[in-house]
Amino acid sequence: MVEVNRRSGHGRLRAAASLAAAGTLLTTATACGIADARETSVATKDTLVIGVNGDQPGVGERTAGGTFQGFDIDIAKEIAERLGVTAANVTFKQVGYATREKMIQDGDVDLVVASYSVTPERKVKVSFAGPYYVAHQDVLVRESDAAGIRDIHDLKGRRLCRVPGSVSFPRVHDEQGVAALPVEADGYARCLTDLAAGRLDAVSTDDVILAGLAARAPGGRPLKIVNAPFTDEPYGVGIRKTDVAGCEAVNKAITGMYQDGTAPVLLKKWFAPVGLKVTTTVPQFEGCV
């Protein structure tokens, strides 16, 4: 009997030791997971790679020298600075309209600040901080055609630029049911060229983008914004879906930019010269989930 109890006691000790070891491993693994999450959050990074557009004058444009400029670029710089990342440690990488979600998911970029409208479909794949601005979709036409195109319904049967990955053409064709004729382009700079050259009849996208395009009309052919907005386009900062801490940190940075007057100054800097009326109050945030 004594021997049996001794063996039973050893068995209980071994079981207890095994459980303790398992608990230690679980605690260590959990701690490592938390540490990894903290290390990869944009809230704690010392360097940032930020995805931006390169074909939107006034919003996000690559210059001849290879640098980037525009409203989104200035917003991205401000966010990075308020996250504690110096300008020397910020790298801008051009993103495509159809590749933004994948670049975030694959870790090619930490953030995307690229006239990136928040949509339910995109929120399945990535999270959004902000928005940092709410634009409105409108229509850009040649001034000579403005009398015949007063709103999106006048685009029926007309050639309308379509950029793969952008939601702008589907907003007109699918959501509003306007039977416009798609003309493919690889970006809005190409849309501008084709509009001025007469290869299409209109470009429809966000008003801030249209304002920049109108200011760059080539060949002396004046363009005109119809001024018949029909959507709200909240510009969010794309971020990895699990980085809640980073999302909240970016929201804090955006709030600070409106509170101290930085955001209104940047809006007026880029869009007041082209006559676009901008909203200078902080937008309602999406929430970090």
C-alpha cells in the first residue's frame, strides 16, 4: 500500500510539473506574441514605409526628380512626425489602385495615405484610421462640353474614364445606374491626357483629385468641374487589420492636426488656389476594429 501511494504521489508530482511547464510555455508564447505585436505596430516603429499615389496632381504626385508631393504626402509626413518617426526614416512607395490592400497585408507598406476611400469591401481586408478628409465625387469635362453635362445622369452613352481598382467608375455605372461607356486608363494622369485629347468625354472621381487635374490641363484646353457632387468619399489611412494600437495612434495624430490648425492649412495650401471649397472640421472617425 505504501509503495502504491508513493508511486501515486510521484505520478501526481510529474503531472503537476508537466502542467507547470505547459503553463510556462503558454505564458512565454503569449508574452512573445504581445511583444511581437508591439514591435510590428506602427505606434512603436522607428521607421515607416508609407504607400502613396503618384499620378494625382495636388493630392499625390511623383515629381520628375522622383520625390512625391501633394496634400496626401503632407498628411503622411505629419502623421509620421506625430508618431515619433523622423522625416529621414520615412520612405514613400507608390501604390496601385488595385494593389493597396495586398501591399498592406503583405507588409510591403506600413500605412497607405492615397486618396483611399473607406468602403465595406476594403474593410474586410484592412483597417482604416481616420478619415483625415471627406471628399465628394464629381465630374470633370472640357469646358466646351459643360453645357451638355450638368450632372452624372448626362454621362449616359458618353465615354467615361475607368481606372482599374478605383471605385469611381462603379459609383457612376453600378451604384447610380448610369450607362456610361468605359474607357480604360492606368491612372488619373492618363485620364486627364485622354480627356484633353478628346479620347473620352468625362472623368469622374473625387473633387480634390479633379481640382488637381483641372489645374494641370495640357494643351491650353480648359477643363471644368461640373459641381454636382453625389457621394461622400472618406479618405482613410490604410493599416494592417490587427494593428489596433497603430490605428488609434494615427487617429490621435489626425485629431491633433485639426485641433492645432495644421490640416486646414494644408487643405487651403493645395486646393484654395483652384477654387475648391474644402471642409476644415475634423471628420467623424470610422473606429479601429
